[in-house]
Amino acid sequence: MKIIVLAAGRGKRMRELTSSIPKPLLQFAGKGALDHIFSALPPEIDEAVIVVKYLAEQIMTYCGDEFHGRKIRYAEGSDKGTAFSFISSRPFIKDGERFAVVYGDEYLTLEEVVSCLAHKYSWLCYPVDDPTMVGIAEVDSHGNITNVIEKPQQSQSNLAADGLMVVDSEIFNYAPDSHTDGEYYFSTMMNKFIKDHPVVAVYGSSKHGQITAPEDLKKMSDKIDG
């Protein structure tokens, strides 16, 4: 099974750190974000497509052709947002193939990944302190996600749909929409996918957190090590 890792962005809000290091290589709790992600993958995920653009050569040198025992391929991302970066991975996915997707600055646990893979389609969710910085999920009585609002100015929920996603090749049939900030977020494609497919909300641990500012690295370290 494959996983698509979206690692093309500039990490603009962490510019004092990401001016010379891509965000997926920034360290917290003793290792980089990509190491945290790959350390949490079960054996059935044996191949990864890492989508790169900003400081791509650093990520490609760091991960090489094999990383944490998994075959690595690369796709060139986009400056237009995570949606178009994701779309660049299409040549590596067969029609009808089921696969996972994760942002390159996430923190995952093995238990969470296994829980997500137990469902045909799923989306890892967890509570956040600031809903305005992430995509916020609405969940129905059956436990399926019905809507995700990207970076809402006001929200009655703090449940972020911002972790691992399990989908299949049909996701590529949905065109992304532009956010008010001009970016094309992958969540807009997922928002259309969930209208036609039952995507289960899998609840993650309290060790998750937003990594949007330099001080968040220490907060994440404290959560994971605590």
C-alpha cells in the first residue's frame, strides 16, 4: 500500500526556521516530522510518494530512494497549494487503488494509522486550541464526516480534520476550489469526496497539535515526551 506525503510547502508562518530548512525536516521530540510519520507506519504501507518543491533537494537527500525501509518516489509539487501538490502524485496511483495521504508536518502514532486503515475510507481528527488555523470537521451520528471548513473565522467545533486520510483513486475526480486566501487546499477535494463516500472520523490522541509557529515545536515535544 502507498502513502502520499505532502511536503512541498514553504511553511510561511515559521519563516525564521524554514528560510533554510524545509518544514518536514524541522525537529521536535528528538527527530524530524518525516521520521515521526514513517516511524508510525505499519508494514502494509511499503511505498511512499513524497511531494516536494520548496528546498526539495534537502528532503530528497535526507530520504533517498529508501526511507525507514520503504521505497520512496518523488513528485514535484505546486506553489498553488496542497491540492495541486497532491494532484501531481496521480501518475503513481493506479485506477481503483486505495492509499493513504498525510501532510508532511504531521505527528502520527502506529495505533492511529492502524485504526484509519481498518476503514475503507477515513480521516484522522483531533481537538485543537485554535480552529482558525486548520480544517474543522463536522461529524454525523454515524461517525462519518459530512463537511470540513478550512480555517474558519468562527467555529462551534474544535475538531481538526488535519491528519492521515485513507482514500482511493476516485479522489482525483474532484477539482479543488480556491480559498479566500487564494490557496487551493487538498481539503476542498476531500470535502467533495466525502459527499459521495462514507469517510469515517477516526479520533486521534491528545498528543497531536498544530505546528504553525516556532514555539509549537517545543509544545509538541512536551506533549510527546510528557
